[in-house]
Amino acid sequence: MPVPPSIDEAELAALLKRAGLVLNANQVTAILPGAEIVQRLIARIHAPLPREAEPATTFDVEQE
């Protein structure tokens, strides 16, 4: 799985501001490690899965 680029404070502050959250520099610095974790989780969610990991979508129409 490719490693996503790490997020810096300026990028995080811009994302938070766009979301309507106005935080000071100390608050942005404090949540930066968590933002990196969330970024890795999002990359993992969007990673392609093998066919075996897909749910079964077959069914029998003529059930008793």
C-alpha cells in the first residue's frame, strides 16, 4: 500500500478552516499527530481489496 504524504501544520490549518473550525496554532500542533493517523486510515479504506474480500452477491431466486 502506498504511504500517503504526511500533512504539515499549514495544510491542516487550511483544512480545518475550510471545515469551519478556527483553531489557534497550539491547537493545530496538538492535533497534528491524530491528523496523520486519520490520513493513513483514509488511504487504507480506499486501497483496493482482493476479490476474496468482497461480499458474496449471489442469491437463489427460487427459495422455499
